[in-house]
Amino acid sequence: MRGRRLVRAVKRVGLYTAASLFTIFAVFPFYWMFLTSFKQNRDLYVGATNLRHIPWIFNEPPTLEHVQLLFAGTPYLIWLKNTAFIGALVVLITLVIAAPAGYSLARLTGRWGERLGIGIFLTYLVPPTLLFLPFSRVINVLGLPNTPWALVLVYPTFTIPFCTWLMMGFFRSIPRDIEEQAMIDGYSRLAVIGKVVLPLAVSGLLTVTIFAFTLVMQEFVYALTFISSVDKMTVSLGVPVALVRGDVFYWGSLMAACLITSVPIAVVYNLFIDRFIAGLTSGAVKG
Amino acid sequence: MALRKDVRVDAAPAVAFRHATLADREDLLGRIMLTPALVYVIVLVGLPFALAILLSFSAASAGSLALSWVGVENFATIIRDSQFQRAVLNTVFFTVTSQILVTVMAVAAANVLDAAFAGKRAMRFLILLPWAAPVSLASMAWTWIFDSTFSVINWTLKVFGLLEGWLYWFGDPALAMIAIISVHVWRTFPFATVIVLAGMAAIPQDINEAALIDGASFWRKLFQVNLPLLLPIVTVSVLFGVVFTSTDLSIVWLLTRGGPYNSTHVLSSLAFQRGIMGADLGQGAAIALFLLPVLVIVATVMLRMARRAEVGV
């Protein structure tokens, strides 16, 4: 009896240890961003060979100097504005194209629609690595290099396949009976979509909006390929590429930019991750 | 005839008696609603994809718009290129190593998160942060963590007496590869964890209980009951992982730019260096195309799994 209690206690300790280790591993870089953002330079730039100076804590009072520099002395706000502009347009394009396609695949096209849906989803797997070279040619021909329009055009290539797939799942989860009842009541299919289906799919549309927007905020490769002027960059490109003067990194401001940008995205993303995973794995796992 | 067909297809007979306008022609409506998405995907994924293949067989530079056919010359050149050979090996090593680490960690973390304990929700939230944060910004944080002068990792190792000399993380090919793999594992294990967790939730509870009643030990339960049941979902997670890892450009580019001495290039970063920085689109496209077999295999396995799930319904 005592033996079993001991085993349980050991298991408990093991569980908490494992949980702590995973969490520390995941969070440590964010903690490091936080420390760097608010440390004074003389606390920050102490060589790691000095073992008496502990880098894990504030040895001097924290400062807002780096954050102020970020907002007042760098193009960070312009990058935020560019990102918001591109993100809003991409979300709009995605919603207008992916929502009808999702409904069509869920309800109107039957068996071959299902195959087509899987086909569209598979294009999500075609990576930027295969496409950025031909895109750079296409963007050149269209005269769009170094403009936000290049990204507005290219980003839907990954948001549309994924969001079509997600919307298909949402529309499928709406009970068929509701739609059929409305049609018996004399609505046409189109009216059913507008008056019955869309109001029920608001949470789905919201999820798609969030995902398309976060995907845009996270994208780096296409932005790196197409955008070269600092004032046209998005946040995820500008911060790593342009927050450097000569060879000098302004680590305080740089980490402040990383922290201020990542944490809100991460929080919002976290709230929606389960739907995202459900969308990604449906088809492979029943249910 | 038409009438009977309508009745059979649609469960709402009332519709059949009305004059069918566009708003009711389901097949037509379906096609119209699907067309924009199809057009977008075909024009902006399908055609560029074909163009990538065309580019790889031509001498194309970023400067001019001319494409001249050179046959397999690009492929012949890169296959003899030692940097390319290194990049192939690096890509394989990077993908296989990080996928093994990610899968082991994800199954472990999912088992932790499946148990009941205080602070579970908080842990789940925190563990997901690396996947949700923009990759370029997270990579910058790691660049700073691995800094040659101020690395907190070196400091910590030294304080605990684990390090004699000094680690120049991005100055040594082996260390640079370790750094790249660590960052990638850090970033993708949360994603794999959530996928595995979703799969675990789908395993019926009574199977576990039956195994317990039969007196199965923890390890036996893990290897003979849980892992086999988890296999399909782990496969899904590995498939996505392979695609994300083998084609990843951001982390390598941001951490090392392929350095030191071009020793950490993977196919994607080499394709970027040759195709965009070096303005040799043809060669860049040829390098990137070597990733195609991986993608074809992944897509085939996924299709097969999807079909099996379909049949199982």
C-alpha cells in the first residue's frame, strides 16, 4: 500500500518536472526578448565571459529607452501600417473567394467536389521554396516588384487553399435540415445561403479572418524576395532585415519589436488553434 | 423525367415544382461559386509551378525576361557542384534529425498534457507560443541568444562548469547546424504536440481501461496500446513536419545565411542564394526542384490516408 503511494508520488513529480521542462524550453526565448527589451545598455552588453554578472535578471533598473527608440527612431510603425494594409486586403480576397468555394464543395458539388477539395488543400503543401523563383519572374513582368501589390497578389495562394478547406468543414457542420426547411418554406438556394447559412457561419468566417491575417504577419520568404525598400517592408521582414545600422544590431529595440509583435499574434492564435488543427487533420482522422 | 430526378436528388420536393432560376440551379451555382478559387489556384499556383520547371531547363537571369532553352545543363552543373551536394546532405540530415526529435518530444508533451494536473491550461498556452510567433522574429531572438560575445547559453554552461573554452555558435559548421536544428525543433514541436493531442482525444477511453484491468504495465500500455493507436495521427504530424522542414528557408537564412563558408546551406537557402541573390533563376529553380520528390511522396501518402478515412465512413 505504501509502495503504491510512493509510485504515485514519483509519477506526480515526474509529471510536473516534464511539464516544467517543456514550458521553460518553449518560453525561454520570449523571456529573453522581454529582458533585452527593458535592460539598460550597460546591463545588456556585458560579455558572457564575466561570470559574476548574471544575465538572467535585471542588474540595473529597467528602462523604456529601447521601446522609445523603436517607435520614434525606426520605421517600425510604418511596417505595422504596411502589414495591416496588406493583411486587410488579403483577408478580404480570401473571404470573398474561399467562403463560396467552401460552401460549394460542402453542399453543391457532391462526390467530385470532395476530391476537388482535397486537391485544393494539397496545393497548400506546395511550399514557397518552389514558387518564389517563378513568382519573382511573374512579379517582374507585371511591374510589381517592391510594391505591396506583389504580396497582396501572392499571399492568397496559401490563404485560399487552406481557408477553403476550413470553410468547407464549417459549412458541413451546419445541419442540412435547417437549409432544407428554409427551401421548403420557399427560399431559393441563394437566399438560403445569404439568410440562413452565413449567419450560422460567422464563427467560421472569423476563424478564417484570424488565420489569413496571422499567416500574412508570419510570412517572411516572399516578402524577402519581392520587397527591397525599407519603407515598403512588413513587420516580419523589416525587423530582422532593417533594424541594423551598418553591422551594429540594436538588440534592445530589436527584441522590443519582436516582443510587441509576437505576443499579441501568439495570444490570438492560441485561442483559435484547435479549430486550425481540426481543419488540418480532418480527412486523416475521422470525427 | 426532370421532375423525378429533382425529387430524387433533393430532399425538398417543393423546389421541384418551382421554375428553376439561377438561384436554384444547384449544379450551376456550385460551379460559379467554386470557379474563382479554382482560377486563383490554377493561375497562381499551377502556372508558376509549371514555370518553375520551365525555368530549370533554361538560362534565365533576373535582369532580362528572355528564356533560352538549355536542356539539362542547369541540372548537370549543380549535380557536380560540391555546395549543392552538401546542401542535399544538410537537407536530409536537418529534416530527419529534427523530425525524430520533434516526434519524440511531441508524443511526450502530449502525454503530459493528457494527464490531469494544476496549471495544465497555462502550460498548453505557453507551449504553443513558439509556433504562433512569427518565425522571422523568433529567429532573431535566437540569433541574439547564440551571439558570439553575449550568448546566455555560454554563460550558463560556464557557470555550471560544463564549458571549458568558448562556443562560437555560428562560426563552426557543426555548432551552426545544432543551432539551426534546435530553433526548428523549438518552433515545430508545439504544432506536432497539438496534432498528437487531438489524436489522443479520439482514442476511446475504454481501451485504456481495459488494458489497465488486464494488468498492463505503463510501458506495455504505451508500446502495445497507445502508440499503435496513435500511429495514424503521428504520421499526419510527421508528413506536415517533413514538408515544413525540408522546404524551410527562413530559419537557415536568418540564423546563418548558409554560413560559415556555405556549410549549412539547405536546398531552399541555396536556391535563394543562387536564384535571387545571384540572379541565376534557372539554376535556383533547378535546385529547388530537387525537393519535388519529397512533396510528391508526402502528397501520395496523404491522399491514401484521406481515401482510407473516406472508405471507413
